[in-house]
Amino acid sequence: MTGQGATELTVQENAEELRRTVTRLFGRSLHIRTLDTGSCAACEQEIRLLAAPHYDLHRLGFFFTPAPRHADLLMVTGPMVRAFENAARKTYDAIPDPKIVVATGACALGGVYQPDAFTRGGAGGTLPVDVWIPGCPPSPLALLQGLLVAVGRLAGKVKDLDFSLNGTPR
Amino acid sequence: MPLWTLRGLRRGVVTTRYPARPDPSARLLPSPPAFRPDVLTPGLADRLVAVCPSRALARDADVLVFDVGACTACGRCRAEAPQAVGDSGEFELAATARAHLIKRIPLAGRPA
């Protein structure tokens, strides 16, 4: 038992060390490549809005790049249509290490489409996802929070929410 | 000088202060539902599971399993049972593990 506890602590320490490294590497400048794997384009619209004056993600050191080779973060939308799987893997492989994968929207999280002959029903089965951003589509504020969680500048808070109300519903 | 430049100068900066300060428009966003465990009976839970179009809800014995990641915030569960379902008002939902998004809500009448 003691040994197991010690291992757990080491894992936690490693996770903390990794988080610090990610923040050091990406905290001030991060280039994003977006990848549409069969999405309805609502997620893309919201992602595009991140660059608009109201959200202005460049002030936080995030930039979009059209080239995977210049990217640090892969933002995947859509339910991972099987026809796109190969291209998704190639895009992931083309991004230099270290890299972050963010699954964006309910489709990429496996919500809307079930796995069938045409889609994998989510990005998680094809790519190693690091951060999950729910929403249909996620608002630019939610995307901004997801990106800040991905680089370790904000702590994710959804883990501690229980989605139960104690009074009358709002 | 274009008119919008003058307007911008008069009204100040349009860019949100998030994440340093909360954004006032965040409360207008659609958000996933939150449930009242004291009102949620097993029968009601089954009805909610039936109306959910994105399979975000499932019933596991005396627990309602809510997958926040699969929820599209369509509001059908809220329309089905306004007495038991409300708005969570949360938009900061990014998770570092898929399992963090799966919530288990105990149903009413569950043996303590």
C-alpha cells in the first residue's frame, strides 16, 4: 500500500513537472492548426471569431497557422469521418514534438454521432487528445478557456462541478 | 476618419478582459443543464433520457449519468421537466480527461 501511495505521488509530481514544461514552452506563444474532420462548420465559425476584436486571441500569444509543421497545437473538430482518418494522422505526425491535441465540440467528444461505417464518432479513437472542450458549438470564450487550460495557464474547473441544483432551477 | 473609429474612441476598448476578469456576455451563452436530485425520480429520469437527442443522458440503476461532453445544450430536457432541470450557467468546461466530463447525479428515493 505504501509503495502504491509513493508511486501515485510520483505520478502527480511528474504531471506537475509536465504542466510546468508545457507552460514554459507554450505559455507565451502557441501556434494553432485547426483540423475539420467532418464538422458542420459551426465550430469553425466560433474558432474564426477568436481572432475578431472582441476576443482577440493574439493578445494572449495564440496564433493560427495554416501549416502543421509550424503548429504546436492541433484543434480537431467534427466526428472523425473515416475518410479523413488518414489525413488526420498525417497532420498529427507532421506537427513537431512536443504537441497538444484539443478535441473541440460535442462531435469530436463523441456526443452527436455514434461510431458507424462512416465516422469514428469522435476524435479520441484516432488521435491522443489532451484537452476536451464541450459545447455545440463551444463559444469563443469556452475555446479561449480550453486553450488556456491546454497551455497550463488556467486550471480546468469542470472536474469539480456536479451539475446538480439545490434550490429551484434558474 | 471612419465613423466606427470615432465610436470606438468614445466608447473605449471592445476587447473582452477574459480571463483576467469575467466577461459580462458569458451569462447569455447556452449552457449545459443542471439537475435537481431531490425532484428527479427514476420515471422522470427515463423521460429525460428518451428526449435527449445526443445521448448525453443515460440511467444507471439509481443514478442519472450525464455526459457533459456529449451535451449540445439544446434545452429539450429542460423543456420536458422544468421543475427538475435548470441551467448550469457554466461555460468554462474544458477538461484534461474525458472522464472529468461524466457526471453521476443521484436520483430521488435512492437508499442513503
